[in-house]
Amino acid sequence: MPDADVVSVVQRHAVTIDPEAAAAPLLQMIDPAATVVLIGEATHGTREFYRIRADLTRALIRERGFGIVAVEADWPDAYRANAWVRLAGADETAESALSDFTRFPRWMWRNREVVRFLRWLRAENSTRDTATRVGFYGLDLYSLHRSMARVVEYLDKVDPAAARRAREGYACFDAFGEDVQRYGYTASLDLGRSCEDEVVEQLLDLHRRAAEYAARDGRIAADEYFVAEQNARVVRDAEAYYRAMFRGGAESWNLRDRHMMATLDALMDRAPSTRSPARAVVWAHNSHLGDARATGLASLGELNLGQLVRARFNDSCWAIGMTTHDGDVTAAHNWDEPAALRLIRPSLPGSYERVFHDTGVPAFALALSGGEVARALIGPRLERAIGVIYRPETERASHYFAARLPGQFDIVVHVDRTRALEPLEKWGRHEIDLPETYPTGV
């Protein structure tokens, strides 16, 4: 179908939205029976994407009974924010509750939009009893050292002998300090022994004592055990991720997204029985949430969280992607460099973003499933992905891939010209920035 005809189809079906108040039209497009709503973003540094995502999440919580917000962030870092929004922990402000987000890219979570959402969530939770309060959780696996520390801290309280065993096992990493890349390189090439046995044994040790630990003080003890177990899983999966990272191919990416899926499953299984069924909203990049089977990356062996969620939840999963044509974005030029305001180049001819730009509609939502829209947009076409790094000088090679948008998402939200996310602070590279998230940029 000629691009002009595709543009005409989109114009007929697009629902104009206000990026500052987009929840109502989006909620009407989402099946009321949905138990998992995936909300993607084309960049990690766009203000409108964060605002639309937060606005829709508020509506899902209040109007549809969603009780879990699961995000592309590390488990221990997000859990500190979770404690604050659930009216627990020692932090007095949202900014303080985000203080564990110290590694590159800090601005993904230490920004004005996340602070605004967390303040709202805490206020919402203050009107609920403990069992029905909404949680804010991290799905990612980069926090190897911090998660090890959290496991040991937990065992120090409940089982000092087990804490000694954990320290001895985790000491396997001591020769590498905080340099997990060096560990991964050494272990993957058999230049030194891996720590795989130690991290697996630590998780098994927790499992063997689960009933004992979780029964010590009712619900509080069960919650504390669950958090420690998740941290032990992060350590196990992060160790495997860093070994796989230097082998090339899709293995490390797939390990990461399978970990995200396992964490989401654990959160939904753990949801209070007062909520039936458990309902979760997930925030992550489009590349994680748009079904990988509808992209060229599938031919390379990649899967992703969106694909796994669809396989697990079928028709009760609803996926939303977001796109933009141009504007500016908060991103770095190279890994571990300071965040900067970067200009986004206009989208390439032949891309989904260019089709949407050519409609002349500044911001809209479009249902993709079935009918004329799906036929017009089936593609494949180019689709843009900007993570925490943006390299406009290699735009085509660095930021575009082939995709079939109606196969990735149920809904697409397009904001033609977008603005950069505002970090809480500006910083340069600092000794506290650990390189654990290298080299993936989304």
C-alpha cells in the first residue's frame, strides 16, 4: 500500500490525545479484563512518555484495580522506593527514596516525572489498608553487588550462621572488586573459575529454610523473606548474564528478559488474595515490551518480556508502544557519560514514525488489532529505538530496526514533537557509577 494511503488510514482511525491527560481515551481502548498492561517507550529520556505512562497507570490503579507497578529498574533500588510509597521505610521524601539509583543512567528514575508519580502513589496508598496498597518494583538484574549485600543483611538478622555461609560463597567475586565486566570476561573465557556454583547454592540454601524464615513473625517475616529471595535470584541471574555477555549473540539479552518475566510472575503470585486476579502494569522500553516475534531481532534468536508475557497471559495482556518524530531527549552520547539534552533528528522516510508525522496530528492513540489499520501498518517498516545513548551521526544503524507494529503492540501512542526528561540533578562521571549495566542501552 502506498505511504499516502497508509497515512490516510491512520488519519481516519487516530484518536487525538492531550499528552498531559491521555488516560481516558487509552483506558477505553484497553479490555477491562486485562490483567497485565505493558506500557513501552521509544526513548528513556522523553517527558511526554513518562507523563502518559504515569497518567494511564493512575487510572488503571483507581479504576481497574491494578496493584503492581513493575518497572525496568533494579530490584533493590526500586524496593527502597516501594517501601516509601507503601508508607514504610525511613525516607521522608520521594527524592530520598530514589537515592539508591546511583549508577548510570540515574536520570531514568531520578527525574521529576517519577518523583511526581511516587508522591501520588504514596498519597493513594495512604487511603488504603496495608493489604491493598500498590507496590513499585524493579524487574532488572544489574544489581549484583547490592543484591548480595541485601541477602547478607537479611541473613544477619534471621540466621547468623547462614549469613557466614553467604559471605563465604559471595567472596568468590572479591578478586574482581566491583568490576563485573572483568568477572564476566574472565569466567566466560575460562581464564578463572566462575562463581556459578556459589550463587546457585546460596539461593538453594534460602529455599531450604524458606518455611522457617517466613514463619517467624507472620506477614512481615514472609515479606522480608520474599525480598531476600528475589535478591538471591538477582545474584544468580546476574552472574549468568555477565558470563553470557562476552559470548555474543542473543543469550545475555534473553537471560535478562527471562529474569524480568520470572520476577513479574513472582510478584503476581505474591499479590494479596484480596485482589483476584492480580493485575500489573509494566514500564519498560518498547524493545522489551513490543513482542519480539514481530521484529527482525527474532531472526537473531532474541526474545523479550513482551513476547513472554503474551505467551503467559494471552488475551489478558495489553501492550502499548510509544513513538515520536522529533524534538529533544535526555540521553548520553557514550556509555557512562553525563546526561545531556540531545536534539532528535526527524524520523527516516519509510519508518512508522514518518507515517505518523505525515498525518499532521500532533498527538494521537491508535488501536492496532485487526481491520483496516492492521492491514495498512503490517509492514515490515523501520521503527526507531533510543535508549540511554543517542548517536544521531549513526542514526540508521544505531537506532532503527525492522518491525511489524501491529504484531508488537495492541495500541500505539504517537507524540510528534517531544521534550526531554528533566533529571533531578546534573552530574558528571563519578566513582560511584558502577559499570554494571554496560553494554545494553535499553
